[in-house]
Amino acid sequence: MSLDITPIITDQRLMISSYGDGRFTVNGRTVTGSVLLYEGKVEPWAVSDASEIDLVSLQPILDVAQDYDILLVGCGEKSKMSPKGLQQAVKEKGLVLEWMNSGAAARTFTALQTEDRRVVAAIIAV
């Protein structure tokens, strides 16, 4: 099942219009699998379970942390606790870590994009 969650936006912001069935639709393009969203790019993310999320898996985003304020992490179908120490480590890079289920992360990312917030995301496909 795929859910339509966003209005049409005509500028260069990344907008997730749907998610589910193991894929996302971002700016009209379907992407299969988990994704990193930053710097106007949608990149595949080789993470399929929350237990795989660590500083190494988030490194592409952490490399550009100075340009952003918020890191949204979608940890899968159901919300789980973030790994111990990850929030502090991300904070030391200058980002606020917002950890939630993947659906909430997709919706929140899109909402924050419409507000022109400085947000990046790492979302596991569900």
C-alpha cells in the first residue's frame, strides 16, 4: 500500500509524495529501498534494520552536518529506541536527532521541507 502525503511543490526541495511497499516517491521519482535525503539528493542507504544505524551508516549526512539543523531517522515500520550514544554523537556534529518510525519520518521530512527548514533524513524503507 502506498500513501499520498504531500501537496505539489514546484521548487527544488526534496518532497516525499508517497512511501510504502519498499519504496519512496521523491519529487516524482520512485526510489526502491532505504534512502538518505540531503543536499537536494536522494541516495540509496544500505540499511534495512534499525540495528544497522550508526555513525558509519550516517556518515554521508554527517559530512554535511554544518549545513543542517535536524536529522530525521526513520527506523522502520515500528518505532524503536535509538542506539545508546547515537543522539549525543549526532548532537556533537551540530544536529538534533529526531528518531521515529519511517512513516512519521517521511511525513515530517516533507512537512519541514514545506517550511524551508534545514533538515536531512535517513529513512528505512517499509
